[in-house]
Amino acid sequence: MRSKNGQEEMVGFVLIIIIVAVILLIFLSISLKSPNKGQDSYKANSFVQAYQQYTTTCSIKGEYLSIQDLVSECIKKETCLNSEKACDVLDQTSKEILEKSWIVENGSLIQGYSLRIISNNEEVLFIEKGNSTNNYQGGSQEYIKSGKNIGIFFNAYF
Amino acid sequence: MKKAQLKIQQMAFMLIAVTLFFALISVFVLGFRLSGAKGSANLLAEEGAMMLATKIANSPEFSCGKSFGNQVDCVDADKVMALKKDISKYSDFWDVSSIEIRTIYPEGDEICTSENYPNCNRILIGEQEIAGTYVPNFVSLCRKESIEDQPYNKCELALIMVAYESK
């Protein structure tokens, strides 16, 4: 009789351990699986601000254009005074700025980045490098120029 | 020993075992939670340092104001070079040990002086290299240039680095 009682208690104890272990596993899997949602980052937003103010080598009507102005000229398929296409200058300058600003290499904190410029839901420019992960920080800027809604969206992946 | 005493002893051992088991689980969960809190605290400290850099960049002594069209995170390079000459008057003004503004596109390592400006890349405020704890943040470094006697705004991509004493 005593032995049977002891067995019942042992089974009870094992049950408690199993229940707690299952709860712990569920908690752990939820904590680990939930992706780190992308969030607006101070640094990424500052980058977008500084990026769009950069003065490019493209001159139209006698003045050098900022990235912000160059986007509008690219949408209009304009050509710079030095015969380069506005879109080509935008693409080249953006790539070079990103290369210098966000170093993506083996062992670096940044796994990759993406830059997307959209005008009235149409893609004007898309540049990406490295891996896109669930852990990212983003920055964006939206404005209206020449009657068009323009959005600059940048994500840095970690 | 009587049967009842044995039962009480058994119950006591059981209670101790269950309490220890839950205590261990609590320590594990708490450790897990605290590691996340530590990461969040580090992120907040980093954002705070970046905000300090941006606050300095947007202060009247540094910012472009309306000279380059209402831009934010924009540093007036001409203004900073003028400030550099009189920096001794501002020694305790910002409560930071040193400030450096370095252009990253175009890239270079030339330190700015009144002789080589604007053909340089690094403006040191306080005549010393950046040292100690610092977090860089992006700014636009703008100045007035001219082509065929026509002035235009020239803005470059730069990092502002504000070093402060670790507490």
C-alpha cells in the first residue's frame, strides 16, 4: 500500500515537472521565434535626411542638383548638362554613397541594406546589398515635388 | 517513527523539492528577461548619444538655418570653421570633450585648417583628435561655392562625432 502511494506521488511530481517544462518550452519558442520587428532608427533617418541633401555632379539650368531634385529630374527622364542621364547619375551616386556609409563585409555588424525610391507607387530606384534579415532598422522621407508623391525608404539589416 | 511523522517528513521534502524547482525556473526566466533589458538599455544609451550629436548639429552655432533652405541635420561648414577659431570661448558650453565632423562622401583624411579649407575632409573642434566614448551620426555638411561667379550650395555627406567622458 505504502509502495503504491509512493508511486502515485512520484507520478504526480513527474507530471508537475513535465507541465512546467512544456510551459517553459512554449515561452522560449515564442520569445525566440518572434521576429525583431523593424523599427524607425535615429541613425537611418539621419542618413536619409543627409543623403537627400547631397549635391550631385548633375547640373541642369546652371545649378547643381541635390539628390532630392535629381529624383524629380530622373522621373522626367531629363539629361544633365554634361550629357549624363539624370537617372544614371542618381543610381551611381546613390550606390557610391551607400558603399561609403554602410560597410557590408564578413564579420561586420551590418548584414545588408536596401534603398528604395518610389514616385506615385512606381519604383524610381532600388539598390540592395547583402542579406535581408528580420532584424532591421529603417528610415524614410516622403515629400511632394512637381505634383508627385516621392518616398525614400532605407533599411539597414543587422 | 510513526507513519504520520513519516508522511509529514515526506511532504516537507516534497515541498522543498517543488520550491527549489520553481526557484530555478524563476532564476532562468529572470536572467532571460534581464538580458533583453540590458540590450534595450544599451540601445537607448546609443540613441541618446546620437541625439546629443544631432542636438549639437542643429544648434545655432552649427546648423545651416535658412541659408541652405530649411534643412534639418545640416551643418554649415563655413560657420563651423569660423567657430573653430574662437572655440576657447565655448570650452564648457556643450559639456563634451571634442567634436569632429568628417565627410564620408567624398572620402578623405585631410584635417581642415584656415589654409586648406574647403579642400579638406575633417573639421576638428577643439584642436584634438576625437577620443573617448562617441557615437557618430549622419549630417549634411554644406557650404557656399561659386561657379562662374554664380553662388550655389554644395552639400556633402558627413558624420558628426561627439566625444564625451564616460561616467
